[in-house]
Amino acid sequence: MRLPLSLFPYILCIVMFSIIPISTIVYYGFTSSEGFFTFENILNIGIYSGVFLRSFLFALASTIFCFLIGYPVAFTISRLKEKIQNILIMVTILPMWINFLLTTYSIMTLLETNGVLSKIFGLLKFPEVSFLNTPSAIIFGMVYNSIPYMIIPIHLSLSKIDPEIIQAAKDLGARQFTIFTKIIFPLSMPGIISGFAMVFGPSMSSFVVSKMLGGNSNLLIGELIELRFLGSTYDPHSSSALALALMAFIMLFTGIINKAEKNNENANISL
């Protein structure tokens, strides 16, 4: 069966930007420096279990903070007039148009010893403190860069809720808290689940934020892969094995998220 010509651009993109890069990583991950097939690179991943755990905890913490901040913001925006919603969504998206490195530098100036936060602490008669090179700085940077990816899908889900459903619940005597917990929050679950998936993956594999804000004592898996590839100990084989493990972990987390979304859809259908 001949494929339609309209599919060839898609197939070309998949081959060039997905299949070839992943195949290259798989090749290096399962070969030695002499080019022989080996499982040694994969078996050695356990050495970095602490780095994986730290990366997972930081990514999970940043995802939860993004949700705790992003959901009220998305909910508030969805309650406003459509024209104001569009303006506020544009403001939310605006930081995504700025270079990622520049936004991280701006966070550095905010958190450093003589930064804005330190000066505010000084005005309040608190001792000067530097938040740089701490886990808090890394999580703050992840949240700052990732929160639009949480707000936007949640806002889309909230905007799709039929106002007549909420009005019907009010007519039946439901209170605001009941309407939110029984109607609004369950119907916004697809946006929440999409936001978790969109924030967790980039946070788990982040290396710029940890490198610039976390210092040498808070090494994450993304930075470790970069060091193995570009550092003095150039080792594409162990780096590729780490990248494969990271990819598998993110795929597993995404699979769990997708499973939760399907279960939520089935629950809504049954209702």
C-alpha cells in the first residue's frame, strides 16, 4: 500500500528529529569505547541512583508548586471576561518568548547575596542571606520557567466547562464549595494532568537551572549528562546510558499520567 504524499514531510521529520537521534543514543548506550556491544553502561547507572533520586524529588516538588500556584491563577483568569482572559494569557506566555538563559540570569540577580530578596530582608532588619547554590534556588528556577506550562492547559480545561452545568447546580441548591469540588475540579482534571506531564519532564531533565542556581553540591541528572558529554571526562557511552534511563523514567511517569487521565475520563462518562 502506497503512502499518501502528504505523510512524507511528517515521516521525514520523525526520522530526522526522533528516530536518528534516539538510535544514536541507543548505539552509544549499548557499546563500549571500542565499539563492542555491552550492558556495562546500563549496569553502571546504579552508581548515580542518588542523582536520579534528587532529580526526581526536585522535579516533583517544582511540579507540585507549579500546580499550587498555577491552578488558582488559571481559575481566576477563567472567571473573567474573554478579552481580559486573552490579555492575561498573553502576559503568562510572554516570559516563554524570552531566552531561557536570560531568565535564569535574572533569577540569579534576584537570589544572590546583594540581590533583591537580600535587600528586602535587610530592610526588614533580617540578616543578609544568599539563596543561590541551594535546593530552594533550583526549585524556584524550575517553577519560574515552567509555570506557564501548568497555567495554560488548566485554563483551557476550565474555559471549556459549560456555564449551564454550574448554573444548574446552583439552581439545585449546591454551595460554591460543593460546585468546585464536585464539578469544576473534576472537569479540569485533563488540564491538571497535562500540566503535570508538561512540567515534570523538562524539570527532571533540566541542567541549566541546576548548573547556574544550584552549585556543585546539587548535581542533577541533566547536568551530569552534560558534564559527561562536554566535560573533561568525555564519555558519550555512559552519558547515553544515563540519557536512556532518564528517557525511560519520564516515559514511565508520562504513561502513569496518561493512565490517570483515561481513568478520569471513564469516571466522568460513568457519571
